[in-house]
Amino acid sequence: MTRTLIVGASVGGVRTAQALRGGGYDGEIVLIDLETEAPYDKPPLSKALLTGSAVPDGIRLLTPEQAGAARIDLLLGLRAVGLDPRARVVAFDDGSSLGYDRLVVATGGSARRPPWATTDGVHLVRTLADAAGLRRDLAAGGPLVVIGAGFVGAEVASTGRRLGLDVTMIDAQPYPLSRSLSPDLARAVLALHENAGVRCLMGAGVSGVAGSRGRLTVTLDDGTELKAATLVAGIGAAPSDGWLATSGLTLDDGLVCDEHCRAVGTTDVYAVGDVARWFDLARGRHVRVEHWTNAVEQAAYVAHAIIDPRSPRPYRPVDFVWSDQHHWKIQVIGDATGPAATAILGDPMADQRFAALYADEHGRLRGAVVVNWPRALVRCRKAMRETAAWRDLTADLHTAVGRAGA
Amino acid sequence: MAAVEADLEACQGYANCVVGADRYFDIDDDGVVVLLRIEVADEDRRRVEEAVRSCPVSALKVTDA
């Protein structure tokens, strides 16, 4: 019997295992994770887990019972420490090793730890244990200082206000979400946070943190000092590819793969999720994407490729990421970067719902930002797949705006 | 024959299911999933199950009738 070994049981690894079995794969499926927790979903960690509206058992991706029913061998508390791709063997930290016919690298990433994050009371948000510790400290009251205004930082700031805390958010960039949104939209997100009572210090850096839990002092580059009971650092993540360092496989901020998500130079090693840097034909370069939907789509793709290796279709996803901040459901489709949106339906500064559209040089939709507007979201997501004519799309949405305003 | 079920309370309108299988799923103006058909044809099963697994809030499932 053949064996597929999946290292990493976050959403990418779990969905690969499920898609293999669901797609008729009859070999052995071994799913391994370094955590001892049954696999769980990560998006709620910066939101519902912190407010208590979700509990750990409500966010499980795969219970031991479900794993058993699907004949998935779930091995927890094992850390992969090495790979020999020629011998097809993965080594683990307890001294054991396991062979495979197909290997799926799904080790994800870990939150970057800033140099000053040495005292207690400074939190990262990546694991269930991280979220539980942060929840405990937030329950003790503010002020909360959040460093980093990317998706994780902005969501934690929003959650802090929901809990009634005094919240300050700090970022070196001029606006939140500046890596994902053009400045005109990012400015609207800044206004959203300010209107919700978050003190936003943009264009600011942190030079040091002193004190301990409950009584921290944050010092900014310009000498300003801020008091904080709790500090959260959301300054990005790094791919967990260190265990592959001696494998001979190509690493470059992630495991480098071809357009079929196969590690370069191999025919039997695949990567999915945050750790995968694959060659994306649409963008013409290698990319690494840290979003939930990409991990799920890549998992389905790789499972297909393992079941039917003759399938020649390359992996060409359309990026999709959502973020819940204050009363906004922000949804970003495709590429919404650049100097400004091409067209905006509704007013981001005044309306409770709007859509910003981005055209490429051929006048086709290349990206969209949709806030609180389900119909526009569906229309834009379909349009990205169909490469719909720009005029049809905007006319459609204009009609919808008119109807909404009527 | 297999059937698809939706938890309308859980649905958050992400539309991943629509992208995955638009003959089976749509989203209404309030952002809640609409099942366009209930019974899942055998030849569609894998595609529909993938769409179900792509739901960020696990609001969908396929059951064997």
C-alpha cells in the first residue's frame, strides 16, 4: 500500500488529507503535527476566541473520531526535524522516522518575534495557546497596545475595542493593511479604526519595551512613552521551513515549487499553504500566499495531483482574503495594490458598504475590495474567474447601488 | 443519492462555495447561502464536497440520503 505523509495539520494539511480520502485515494494517509492539540482553525484566534464567543472545541478542523472514520492516521506532538528526499524518509524529534511515497509539506509559518518581545505580557497570535494566554490578559483590562496594523494586528485592535479596552495601534507604514490595499482604501480603514476609538500611531516605530505583564512601557522611536497592560505584536509570519534546511531542496522564504506545487527537482514532494512558494503562471513568478482560502484550494489541488498525477492543469488561484474589523467585513479579491482603485462604487468614508475595483492594463478586473456587500462580492469573485468585461461588471454594480439607495 | 445541507445561521457569505460549485450554491442580497439544488449528482460529488470543505465557517455538509 502506498503512503502519503502530510507534515503539518493546520487547514492546509487537514484539507489535503480529507480531499485525498474524499477523492478516492486508497493508500495510507498519515497526518502529523508538532502541536498536541487536535487540529484547529486559525482565523478565529484573533477574533471570536479572544472575546469568548468561540471556544477551542468549536474551531476543530478534525477530531480524532473524524480522523478515524476517514482512515487518517493523526499523529500529534511530533516535530519533523529532517527530510531525506532520496531515501523518502522524514525524521522526527523523538528519534523516530517515517517513509513515504508522497510527501506533503504543510508546516505553515510562525509569527515573527520582535527583538524587544522578551518580557511577559507581550503576545504573539498564532496558536490556540497564544490566543488563550492573550484572552486571559485582555480580560484583566487595558490599555492594549497593538504593534503592527496588518490583518492580525488590525483584528486584535478591533477585538480590543469590542471588549471595551483602551486600544492603541502602531505601525511603521502610513496606513493599516498597506501591503494588501491601495492607499485610498487603506486610508478608509484607518478612518474606520479611528472612528471606532482606536488610537492609531502610523509611521511610528517601537524602540523598546520595558516592565512586565500589566505594567508595560512602550517607547517609540521619537521618544514617546505609552503605558500598556498588554502588548500584541502582529508583525507578520515566517514560513516554517527550517526543518528542510539539510534536505537539499530549494528554500527561499518557503519551499520553492513548480507550477504544480511540487518541490523543484522532485516528483513526489508537494507543498501547500503558508510554507509553499510555488511558480504562479498568472503572475509569472514564484509567490507565497498566507491566506486561508489559498491553503484550502492548494490542498484540493495537491490531493488531485497525488490521485491523478497525469493531470496537467497548473495551480492558478485567485487570491481571496477576508477580515472582520469593527463593523466592516473587508473582503479582498485578487490584487488590490497600486496607487489607487480604478473605480469605487459607494463612498468608503461615508457608506456602510462599498466596492473598489482595480483594472489591469488591458482593462480587465484584476482585483476588488468589497465591504459589507454580499452581492458585489459574488459578482466580483465570479468576474475574476470569467475575466468579465469591465463595463458589464461596473454597470451591474451601479445598478445594484441604485437599487440599494432607492 | 447524496444531498447537500446548509446551516443558514452559520453562513457568513464568503462565497467560497459559489466559486467552487456555482450550479449548487449562490449568495442572496443579505449574504446568506442559497442552495440551487439539494441532490448531488454522482459526477458532481467531488466538486461539491470540495466546495463544502472550502467554507470558512463549516456551514455546509454533504450527507448520504
